[in-house]
Amino acid sequence: MAEQGKVDPMHQFMIEPLFGTDHLTLGGYNIAFTNSALWMLITTVALFVFVAGGSKKQLVPGRWQMAVESLTGFIDNLLAANVGPAGKKYVPYIFSLFSFILFANVLGLLPLGLVGVHPFTATSHFTVTGVLAVLSFAIVLIVGFKRHGLHFFSLFVPHGTPGWLLWLIPFIELISFLVRPFSLALRLFVAMMAGHVLLEVLSSFVIASTNSGFLWGTVVGLPSFLLMIAICALEILVAGIQAYVFALLTSLYLNDAENLH
């Protein structure tokens, strides 16, 4: 908290060491186990439980199995539409990527503060979204050069490019290609961070107006509280949309690597 009775909207994004690992080092680098690492671990465990619980292959599938199969089918259709038959082999990766982002986004929105637990949205940090973006970009590069060799560079010369523009278009395409991981990471990071900051600011309005008396609590606090509920619903939608956009763009980049379109 910035001051007693006030809410610091940026406090929720602070990385804090846990379990006395503040000074834990390896090779001169601090490797403290932080709240961010804890919630990424929780996200991974939740995702593992979700998939394991829905992988029973029952003759008459239950709701859990149907949920997992529906999500897998959704990712399969996404890759089939954007990559083609070659996209089948990327289903495990895109499924893991989409599900991890979705679970991390949603877990960070849970009202666990009511029971004294402060959830942490790992995807609200550029370092986390940046690693996911770089990983996807690295896979694209590996696939592209493995399948096409140096011919992969033809991706930077679109079909039909006039000869007199060959000195400019490849340069523009290369810059656009190199910016992809940055834009991929930035989009998710900004969307999640902005929503959480807005909710924290509105919560400060509710707290301050309520402490100021019945009149301000009614005029300012109540509308702010109702707006918070609406934004929470919107944030749940944004959590799903951002996971989908990340998976979709990764699929499109894989299409470039596979088919040089």
C-alpha cells in the first residue's frame, strides 16, 4: 500500500521472493522463488489436473472429458484452418500455449483476497509474455529453416513484388517479421495489466468514498462497485480473447514457416 487507507494500483505487480529464498543464488544470479513463479506453477498444476481428469477415454464421456476434448478439437480446427494438414503436429504445443495463458489469466482474476490469498497474474508481466513469444518465434524459425533451408528467406519477398522495389520490400518485411515476438508479447501484457490497474483504481474509489460517509459511498462508491462487477465480467472475456489471439497469431506464423505464404 502506498499510504494507509489508499490503494496502490501497481503494488499487485510487484515480484516478491517467497519461502526465505531472497538470497538464493546460482552462478552469481539470484534464483529466488517468487510469487510470479508460484502462480505459474499453480497454473501448470491446474492445467495438468484439467487435462489428466479429462483423459479417461470413457465410452460415454462426462462433462470433464467433453471439456478437454472440445478444447482439443478447437485447437485442432484452428490449426487446420490456418496451417492446413501440416498443422496437426503442432496441436500439443498450441493447446498448451492457449491453455496456459487462459488459466493464468483467469486464476489472476479469482477473488481470493476474500480469504487472505492474493492472486498474481503472471501474464501481466512482459518478461513472462516475452518468453512465451520468443519460444513461439524460435519454433517458427526452426521449422522454417528445417523445411526450406535458405529458401526460407523468400518469405521476405512477397509474390508479385516489382523488381524496382526489391531493395525496399524485403527490408520492410524483415523488420515486420522481427517485430512479431515483441508485438505478440506486448499485446497480452498490456491487456492484462491495464484491466488489473483499472480494477484496482476503482476499488480505491469504493474504499475512499465509503470511508468518507454514506453520501459519498452512495454517489461514488456504489457506481464504482457496480462498474467493477461489469469490468470483472469483461476481464474474463478478455482473458479468453487474449489467449485465443496469442494462439491464433502463433498459428499464422507457423503457417508462414510451413508454407512460405
